Amino acid sequence: MGVVTTLAGTVSAGNGNGIGNAASFNLPRGVAVDANSNVYVADNYNHSIRKVTPLGNTTTLAGGSSSGNTDGIGSSASFSFPNGLAVDAAGYVYVADRTNNEIRKVSSTGVVTTLAGNGQSGNTDGAGSKARFNGPLGVAVDATRNVYVADAYNNKIRKVSPTGVVTTLAGNGNVGNSNGIGSNASFNSPTGVAVDSSGNIYVADNGNNIIRKISLGFNISPTLPTGLIFEASTGIISGTPTIAIPTTTYTVTAINDSGIGSWPLQIAATLPLPLPITLTTFTARPTETNQIKTEWQTATEVNSSHFIVEQSSDGKTF
């Protein structure tokens, strides 16, 4: 059973720093925790990023009480309704700056920079300020500092590299709930995103009322026949088919941090066919005229028109 306590803040909205209930927030939306159990808060209506220590001491890491779009240090920086947060192993905090349509980065000393986006709404992939978002609400960061963004109003999941290069990981921009690879998938206002240690991404697909999973690795289409096994993490095909396979073209798709790639693969398989007869006896004996007399009996014969008997003196040449 979960024991609930209040770490910081009161039920009254405010913008005060302090310990425990001496501090106040105004509609906090996102939280993230670092390796030292410090809690970072996207204080939405205060347009700031707050920090709460394990003992409940609240300070303002970056931003002020006014909406803005300025990079800088501490209170000289500004945000506009920040929503989702994530923190990496080095202590950098990533912010889904919703109304600014940007992904911001905050150091442990409160230095704010813009990782991607330029304040304008849009749907463009690109590097840094050339990229566009539309209402980013959730962020997550993996072990190599790639940032994944729930780009809510674009109905997409975007990826931002450590250098700020933005690509679309999944979604085609249309409202929907289709599963598939890359742009074949669709979302409806995704709001939350998380990433596990294997690089799988999980999405709170808000408008669809479902939880989605984006798997990195390999996919194959159509499904392989019985007996063949496709390993999604490596792309290796193993096993033995249990039926004959006519020449069939399969499409293997690889998805990783660098993007998506596909290539065709042809597979065909023939199985050993049984003999067209069931042989019950076979004898061979010499005759008085130095010939060999052969006799045999079969229980069944299928599609056989005649037999050829060959002889050999050495068992090698017939």
C-alpha cells in the first residue's frame, strides 16, 4: 500500500520558494527525478522550472513568473507554459516548452538553451531552429541523450538527437490509431512518453485512450511460414520450414536511432520428397548365363511409369 506525503507546496497557488509547505506552485504539470533524488518540476503557470531536494527544499532553477522565450541563466531565462520534463544521467533537464513549441535544455546550474525549435508551430524535421513542433507535451531521454517528444498537435512522436537534429520516429500527422512502422502508424494527441533501458518507447496516446509501444529493432512482412523464426532484436532468421515455400519476397525493416530502412529478401524452400513407391522385397541373383536376375515387390506405387536398374563393379561407378 502506498503511503502518500506532501514533499513541497500547499493547496494554494503561488510562486514561493522554501521548505515543505512554505513553497508554492501554480498548476505543476511535469516532474522528473535525478540520480540524487532531486525532483524537477515544470511549474506550468509560473513559467519556470523548479527544483525540490529530497528534504523538500524548493528553489527556482530557471525561468521567472512571466511567459517568454529567452535563453539564459536562472531567472534571466524564460519559458511559456512548460509541460513535460526528463532528466539525463549527467543532470541535464529537458523541457517540453509547450506554447513556445520548443525543446529546451537546462543544466544543473540553471543555464537554459534551446535544443530544437524556434518558437513557431509547424511540422518540420531538421536541425536546431529549423525544426518545428506543435504543442509538445511530453519528453523522455535515453541513455545516449536522445530525446523523444510527444508532439501532441502533430499527432507524432519525434526524436531529437544530442546535437538537436529532429526526425519523426512514428506517426503520419493524421488523427488515428493504426499500428505500423514509422509513418504507417497514427496517434491522437499523444501527451506522455517514456523510454526503457532497451530503447523501447511507450506513449500515452491521450485521444485514443490507449498505451502504445514503439519498438526499435527489426520487423518482417509478411509473416514467415511455420518452422522459421524471426528474431526481432537481431533480424536473424533461423529454424527449419515444415512446408514447402515457393519463392516469396519478404520486406525486412530496421528501426534504430539513425532512422528507418527497409530491404527485400527472397526465401524459397523445398522439402525432401518421399519415394514414389513402397518397396517390400528386392533380390538379385546370378544366372547360368552370367547375368543378374532381379526381382522386387512393391506395396504402393505413385506416379511411376518404369524402373531403371544400374549395376556397378566397385560401388562407385554405375
